[in-house]
Amino acid sequence: MILDPVSLLTAIAFSSTALMLTMFMAWLGLRHDNYLLSWSIGLLSVIVGVILFSVVGDHYDPLLMFFSFGFTVVGTGFIHAGAIQFRPGPVPVLRLIGLGVAFNLAIALAFVTGFSGVGAIIGNLALAFYLVISGANYWHIRAEARPSMITIAVLYWVSALSFVLCAIALAADQQWQLTGRPDTWAELFNSVVVIVSLTGIGAISLTLNQSRSARHHERQAMTDPLTGLLNRRALFAKFSAARLETRMAVIMFDIDHFKSINDQHGHQVGDLVLEQFGALVRENLRHGDIAARLGGEEFCVVVRNIDQRSANRIANRIRSIFADSSVPSGDGIAQTTVSAGIAIAGSGGESFEHVLALADAALYGAKLAGRNCVQDAATRLVA
């Protein structure tokens, strides 16, 4: 028989080992991707469970059978934890531990009371449960990469179905007490499905991980690490080659007397001031507006479809809130203010550099006017 159980179990063990080593090596290179470590630990536990399950065929021992299910359930629990970590958000550690303990206690109780077949049914259903909710995690984040996420979810669910069929086959044959490794059509089907699913899920997951890593490095290259806003390079890459739309405003901000803040309170406090201002800018912009730190204490905001009055209102709101804020330091309170200059693109389709230069000139005017104020490039009025 070509599809004999031992050959299929051996194939599962080898596939799992190759995938485990690949994911572990990937984690060593990207230590912040903890889901890779969870998957590696889970696959290692599954491998142990599969090996024990294959040994049961020649030397049946209820204890050996219990541990084969125990290791496999624990491993699948870790794989589920990795699926949760792959989806941004908190990891319910206590719930995961509770589930693992509950499943293994239920399996152990069945084996201890002599109903090893019931224990096998519970084990198969536990594995199916983990796979169903793991697939649901990918389904919920399918917008990130729809075809890949949906494919992974479906592979998890098909694998879950194969374990449910194993449980149904045992119950249908009334195998409440096992005398050997379960040997049904469902077991063969399950082995084939697991091999295909392992290969598919592993390959797609690694591809998604590489894609995420590439996007992460791209974001790092285009983001100011201190404030989380765009950096100068990203801002100019976005606008330097284009003509600005009519009614697009460029607002330049410069934190007043920033050098004296660093000199008096230290660079750590200066960094806190920059972080605080970056957060303030982000909180007061509309969806679609763009903010960047140009370097040092200079910031630039690009706002679409806005008139002079509204642009002044935004700049003054940020200026006013920042003036009322302060940053505690070891030698007192660092009081902060900011000056701003505004320029709005007209109907002539001005370049970004031109409008930025106008905003920068208006900012210089606000500095000369006494700082902690906003100047408009069109009217030269200080607010």
C-alpha cells in the first residue's frame, strides 16, 4: 500500500522538522517577530508527538499514546499562540495556558479511567479546536494580504475538519478503548491533509513574514525614529516631483529656543519635547494630512483642501496647546513654545519646494515677530 500510516507519519515529521528549523532561523534574524519562535516551539512539540504516535503502532502502550496526544495538543497550542501574535494585539497568555491544561487533563482523565479511545477523540477535537481558531485569526486580518490570508485560514480549517473526521471515525466504530494506534480511513486522510497544509501554511507564512519585514524596513527608512512622523527624505520623495493641488497648505513649525532647552535641561529632555510635539501634531491633523520632522526642531505639515482661515486655526491650535504644555526635568520644568509659518498653493500649480520656501519665510517672520506665533505668507499677518 503506497499510503501506509508509517510513511505518512514520517513525512509529517520531516516536513515539520524542516519548517521548524526554517522558522527558528528566521526568528534568530528577526528577534522581534516572536510568532516565529512560538511556531518553532509548537512544531518541535508536534514532532515529538508524531514520533511517539508512530512508535505506538509497533509497541502499544496507553501511556505512550497519551503522551503522543499531549505533545501534539501542546504543540498545536503554541502554533495557535503564534497565529495570535501574527495578528497585532495582546496575547491572552492565561487563557492559552488554561486551554492547554484543560485539554490535557481531559485526555489524561480518559486514559486513566481506561477509555483511551475517548481520550483519542478528545485529543482530535482539541487539535481541531486550536486549528479552527488559528484560522480565524488569519481570516480577521485578511485585508493585509487577502489571497494569502484566506488560503492560510482555509488550510487551517481543512486540517481541523480532518481531525474532526478522525474523532467521528473512532466514535462510529465505538473504539472507546484502544489496543493499538487508531487505524481508520480518517487517519490516512488526516495525514495527507496535514502534510499538504503544513507545506502550504509554512510557505505562505514565511512569504508573509518576508513581506512584513520588507515593509518594516521601508517604514524605518522613511520614518523619524524619535517622533514616529515621516522624515525629510520621505516628505520630499512624496512631494518634490509633483505640483501641489490648489488649496493645499504647507505649515512649517520650529520649536522656540530649542538649543537652550538642550543646554539647560539636557538632550534627554530635549528629546521628550520633540516626542511631545510630534504626538501633538499627529493628534491635531485630519485623516490624509501629512506630518514630517525635517530635522532638529523643524517640522512640516501638509494639509489638503483647506482655506487660509482653517489653516491658521490648525496652526494656532497646535501652537496654543504646546505653549500650555511642559516637560518635567531634573532641574525644573522645561517650558516650550513653537512658531509657525503658513503658505497655501494657489491655482498655478506651484511646486512643493516653492510653497515650502514661502512657508519657511513666513516662519522666519514669526520668529522675528517675537516667536510663539503664526505668520501667514499671503498676508504677512501674525496671529
